[in-house]
Amino acid sequence: MDASALGIDLTADNAIVWRDGRLYLLDQRLLPQQADFLPLEEVRAVADAIRDMVVRGAPAIGISAAYGVALAARHRFRANPVDWKTAIAADLETLARSRPTAVNLFWAIERMGARIVALPEGDPEPALLAEARRIHEEDVEANHRMGDLGAALIEGATAVITHCNAGALATGGYGTALGVIRSAFRDGKIQRVYADETRPWLQGARLTAWELERDGIPVSLMVEGAAAARMRAGGVGWIIVGSDRIAANGDLANKIGTYGLAVAARYHGLKFMVAAPTSTIDMKVPSGELIPIEERAAEEIFHCGGRRVATEGVDAWNPVFDVTPAGLVDAIVTEKGVVLNPDRAKMEALMGG
Ligand code: MRU
């Protein structure tokens, strides 16, 4: 359904919309050519939308799942007002199986699950919808706070490199890495953003460039193979990325290619910043090698622009995230504060032991 047909004034900040008892997700696979919203009324459809990349980006996945739990509760309560809390466990599992790496998904499901346990008798939908809305609003607030904290670290004016899309589309609004870039641009500290195109889903080309261009922030698209050469050419001060899961020692998973950027940044003496809300920090995972890394279908890299580019019969390896060791990170920026040169003790201090 077209955004204007729905009366939605399209900005990247309203890619996740609850209206008239339905969840509307902006279909990010079609951007920037088309702005279509998918109306969802079933939890299974929400899980499919997450798996199939209609909605993507760690916080956005978590927020969508939270609304999915509210939809699940509606159906389970109607079917069995007495024992719906037992039945809904299967729906939480369906959501949890949609994608493995972004911990925000599991964090949101757990938070909704705790709310379910505490609910009194009666229709659960209003309370669960309110909780999902709170998760959504808190995410936007966290992004603005991170934006200010991250911008304060940048001595302007400089160019920066970002990877994938860690913008409003990947979150409840404003963005993590793009939130820092937005705030720093507002403060006169950003001259230009170099956005990696990010094969194979091209989140950089289709989503990051779209968001920045709409905000009037100068952006140059580049293939990710150009990043090291761009660093060497000069003028770049920071690499700024988001994350899908940060381990207890500060190692972090993010879109495949992030690790290479961090290695190249260190070689060239550039700073590497990760902006992520504390819902992305998984203190239960001690270090990066224990973060589950999603591998997606080989088909995704056999094709480009709807055309097969790989020879028939060839094999492929398609991990969609990699792990950057904490030792390559200069700053992790969260809504609770900044961790410089992260390690386990500093992460524990941030997360309150
Ligand atoms: O596969 P995607 O598009 O969901 O991957 C998204 C990323 O890797 C983002 O950088 C990450 O989720 C941070 S989003 C604020």
C-alpha cells in the first residue's frame, strides 16, 4: 500500500507505524524507488517480514517484534481467554527464529514476555501495545541521546565513512550511526559522508544515501572495496557504524565488512566509533566469537540488480555479519554513556555490574 494512500507523510522516521489495529512496515526492499507499506495483522507475517528483510536493522527488528507480540496476544486471547499465556509461547518462538544475530530481537521478545507474565486477567492487547509503543519511543530517545554524545567526540569539520544502514530506517527513528552523523552535521562537524554500498542487499546505496540525501547531508556512495583507498586519500576522521550485538568484552557484530573497515581504520590512524543502544549489548555473551552469525542464501550473492552474475555451479559463502574485536574500537556510544577503548570491566561498569 502506497505511503500517500495511507496518509503517511513519508520520512525515514516513520517506517514502523501502528494504525487502526494493524502494524504497517515500510517495505525497505523496494526503497528508494517505491515507498510501500505492508499491513500486518498476524505474528507469523511479522516474523516473515523480519526474515525477508522488509524491516531490517537491529533496533527496528526488535520494535517490530514487540508489535508482533501485541498482535499475537490479540489472536491467542480471542481463541482462548483462559490459557492464552501458554499458547503465546509458540508465537514468541516464531519471532525469535526470524533472524539470529541482532540481540535487540531477543531483548524485545524477553521484555514483552515479562510483561505478559505480569498481566492480570482480561484483554492483554492494550497493555502489550502500550509496552511496544514504549520500546519504540525509548529507542528514538536513545538515538537522540547517542547522537549528542557521539557528536561531542568528533572534532570537526571532517568527512566520515559509514557502512550498511544504521539510520532511522534501521531503528525507531533518527538512527544510531546516522543519528551521530545527523547531530554532528547539525553542529557543523561533518563535511561529507562516504557510504559503503553494502553488497548484497545494498543498504548503503538504497537506504543510507536516501536518508542522508533527504536530510541535505552531503553523501558520496562508494563500493566497500574503495573504503581503504578513501581512508588513505585523507580528509576522513571517523568511521561510524552501528551494531547488531555487542559482547560483554566490547567485541561487536555488525554488517559484513565492518571488521575490514576497523582494520583499515587502525592502519591509517583513523578513529572507529560504534553507536548502539544498550538493548544491543548482550552481557550473556562473553566475547565476539560466541555471537551467532547469520548466513543467508547463496542466491543473494549470485545475483545483482535482478540479474544472475555468478557462473552456474559455483559455491558461495554468505555470512551477513562479522565480528570486530574490541581492541580495534575507539568508542562505543550508548544512551547511557560513552565507553572509550572498550573492555570487559568498562562494559560491566556501563551496564551496572
Ligand atoms: O542485515 P541488516 O540490514 O539487518 O543489517 C543491519 C546492520 O548491520 C546495521 O548496521 C545494524 O543493525 C545496526 S542498525 C542501527
